Amino acid sequence: MISTAGLTKHYGEVQAVDGLDLHVRRGEIYAFLGRNGAGKTTTIRMLLGLVRPTSGRVTVLGTDIAPGATAVFSRVGYLVEAAAAYPDLTVRENLDLQRRLTGAGREAVGEAMDLLGLSGSADRRAGQLSLGNKQRLSLARALLHRPDLLILDEPANGLDPAGIIEVRRLLRRLVDESGVTVFMSSHILAEVAHLADRIGIVHEGRLLQELDFDELRARTRAYLDIGVSEPDRAAGLLREQLGLDLIERRPEGGLRVFDGSDRGPEIARALISAGLDLTRLVPVQEDLESYFIRMTGGES
Amino acid sequence: MLGQVIATEFLKLRRAKITWLTALGIAIGPLFGGLFMWILQEPGRAERLGLIGQKAQFLGQAADWPTYFALLAQMTGIVSVVLFSLVTAYVFGREYSDGTAKNMLALPVTRAWFPVAKLLVVLVWCGLLTVVIITVGFLVGAALKLPGFSVTLAAASVGEILLVALLGYLLMPVVAWIAALGRGYLAPLGFALLTLLLGMGLGATGWGKWFPWSIVPLFAGIAGPRTETLASGSLVVLALTCAAGVAATIWLFTYADNNQ
């Protein structure tokens, strides 16, 4: 549905996107994850032809995206960055503009409002909507013409927790029932953890990993978080006596032991026998968020 | 599809306060013209009113329809630079100020239709504003019971006002380009003021007939002695300016990066 080859965008000296190779399959929800400034929005703009790549290629639904490509967009719905609408026009009128420009039927406006829970605000001016409802209006705009592919940049922006769950369900339903493919960006892994089928992690314009969500879960680490007096001596002791190797000295004091997460009692005995004060020994399963932060070069 | 794009561009103006504000703004021109006529009708009033009276006496020799029509043409010359630019800045700049430009660029619609449709909207809007000048002008002139009216004079004067407005409109594609390039209202409005000043200044020199923003004021009689007929060179300059503006705006919509 989407593929990119060596997709690159420079702004002068700044390398916003660097040699990105993406592959999004039909009927999946692909979460494009990265911290703020990682290159997510620039990538999405290139997928939509809003920004021309410095080099590389974008193919969407079998069409090479270039300035002249228009027909393909009858099958693509999108939302880029901040939600935007004509403030003097009502919700219904804003959607009617989109309907006319995408060639959708008259009934599409009502259906899109129903889907996003906007029917009660149909005659309110867009300028008077809350941030959350503006986001809903933008999502309704993206869905209005029943596209085969949805490209959504941070779709949960501005939505309250209930709204996020609602949109999550809606996207899942569109994928399961209508075979829609969703490419969505996010900077919060937890936001897509219950939704995505596959994940691409982008950092400083480069794709670090592209993997199935189950695979991602398997890659998260388990470790023992240990609070102990004399951590350096304790680390040496665990290496010598128990043959543990993957020990990380924490800056705030204490240790993390990655290759002995199932050897808690043994470790406790060894440390206490050596006369060390053991203040904490907690088995930890790294969550996805920590994994994501670790992958993108942050502190886990 | 161009028809749908044009329809949506008109729909975007629904409830926009600026449509009424520009209509009110433009009505001030003929009303001021009427004020000058009213003062000129009684020179004693002009003296009592000080500077306004002196300016009014300077502008027109007599309080009659020929003088008033000439004033209306002059007003149109200024208005076509200032208010038409405001209209163009709004129609193009709002897409960037409201953040909606990005919503237009990945649709099953040729991107060039958007600037074309917008320029058409600007043409119709500016045409209606010119109709307001003419209509208010006739009402004010009739209310003041100005002498010297004839159908021939009225037809010629209306034709002249429409021509001044049309020539002013030819400069708008460049304003549209500036709005798209500057991504908002400020740049085109600043550009309009700058060109108004430059146009008036250069109009007083021999270069006026070659500088696009002097040609309209010269023809309208507000930058030096009035040019009764347009030199063919001036027409070519205006046509080229218009064509370059249209081409540059279409190019921007089609090829420029949108990082909004």
C-alpha cells in the first residue's frame, strides 16, 4: 500500500529524513513511532506529495507520488499535524467542501459526522469547536470519502482518554470490516500498543526498526532492580560468585542485572552473606515505552 | 472538477465578515467624493472647514457630475491597489493562517485549479466592489443634485471606472503569489502598501508608464497628470505582470513544499 525507497529530505544542513525504506501492507495498522522531531511529519508530507523528497521514491497504492499525481488521492484520506478547518463554516459545511472535492456522495457528510460523534455539532462553526472536536472534524474529513488508505499524523492529538479509545476502536473496525489500511504516526508507544499490527521506529530521520508488534513485545527485557550498599563491590561479587555479566551500574545508585532476572533468591543470599545491605530487589519487565525510549537513544 | 473547486472557493466566503467590511470600506470612497462636492457647492463652507475645504477646492473646480465622475475614477485607482489587495491577501492568505492549505494539496484535484478558482473569486469580489463604488456614487451624486448629468457622460464614466478596476485587478496575481510565498496576510498587505507608494512616486516621473504599479494610478489621474489613453507598452507591461503572477502562483501551489 505504501513503499518508500531511500526516501531522504534535507533542509539545508538539516537532514530531516535520511534513506527511509518503509513497507506498509494492505489491511494493517502501521504505527510510525518516533520522538518529536524524528522526521515523522516530514515523512508523512512526502507520502502525500506535500513535500518533495531530496532523493528517493514514494509509491502509494501503486502510484509514484509526484506533483502531477492526483487520481490516487481519491483513495487516500489524511490528517497532517494540527487539525485545521475553515473557522467561519460549520462542521457540516466544512465536510461538504471535502465531499465536493473528493467526489463523495451527499450522504457521506452525515455518515462521517455519525462515525466521529459530531452530529450534535453539525451546525456549530468550526472556530467554536473544542480542540478535541476539531480533531474529530479533521478525522471525519479524512474518512469522508471512504478511502482505502488512511495516513494520520498523531491522530490522538487533542482527544481526551475516552476519545482516544473511541478513535482506536473506530480505526480497528475500519481495518477489520472494510479492509482499510492505516498508517499513523505517534510519539507515544502506549497510544498504539493496543492498536498497531506493525511498528516502524524512526529516530533522527532514520528507520531504526520495522517489526511486527508481537516481535516488539518479545524484544522487551526483563531485569532485576537492586538497591544495595557499595554497589561497585556488589557488582564485582555477582560477577565472580554467580558468573553474571550483564550488570548495569545506575547513576542514582543501585544495579540492574539483565542476565539473572530469574535468580533473585540466589543473588539476595550472595549479597547478604557478603555483609552488604540489601534495600531493594525487584524483578522488572521492561515496558514497551522503556524499550522505545531505549531504542531512540534515551534513558531507559 | 474545476467547477467544483470554484464552487468551494465561493462557499468558503460564506459568513466571512470581511466581505461586508470591504463593501463598507469601498463605499467610503464615493461618500468622501460626495463630501468634496458638497463643500464645493458652497465655497463658504470650504473656508470654514479649513484644510478639507482647501483640498476639495484643489481637487475639483466645480461641483458637477463630470468632476464627481473623475473623482470616482481616482478613488477606484487607489482602492484597486489597497482594497483589492486586501481581498486577494484574504482569499489566498487565509489558507495559511487557518492552516487549511495542506488540506487542499493531496486531493483528487489538479492543484492548479485552486489558484485559478481563487483568482476568479477575487475577480468577482473586486467586480462587486466596483459596482458598489458606482452605485453609491450615483446615489450620492443624485442626492447632492449635481448638475451636468447626461447618459453619455455616465456611460463613459462607468466604462472608465470599470476599466481602472480591471487594470487594478491585473496586478492581483502578483499579490496572490506574495500571499502564497509569505504564507499569510502580512506579506501581501505590506507589498500592496509598498507598491502603492512606489507607484505614486514613480508615476510622477517619466518611468511611470513602464512600472506596473504606476500605470493604474496614472490612468486614474492620481499620480501626476492623467494619462487619457493607455500606451500599448503599458498594456503589455500590465498583461505580462498579470501572466507572470498567475504562472508563479500556480507554480507555488503545484511544486512548492508545504511545511505548514
